Amino acid sequence: MQVTVDVKGETTHEVDLPKPTYADVLRAVDLSPHEVSVLVDGRPVPEDQPVESSEVTVLRLIKGG
């Protein structure tokens, strides 16, 4: 499944994974579920849920400075 991952305020990635969960998508873009929230249509989704949308938004919860 091809998924567009928009990391808000940073980058956009295109990933192609067979039957991914949201945690798989995060790993593909080198992010940890401990540092981000994944949103679909503006609503948070659990990391262990299978991906059902071709577009996801990722919000970073912790950002170093």
C-alpha cells in the first residue's frame, strides 16, 4: 500500500509497504511512536491499527532545540 506521510512542519514522505500498521509507517520514515502522534482525517489512530488511509499526518510531540 502506498501512503503519503506528512510530518507537520518538516517533510512529506511516500512509503510503499504491504499491509502496514501505523507503527510500520513510522518506522519507514525513521520515527518512533513514542515521539509522535499519527492522525487520519484529524483524528488520532492507534499505532497497532492497520493502515486504511493513503494519507496520514504525523505530529511531533517532542522536538529538540
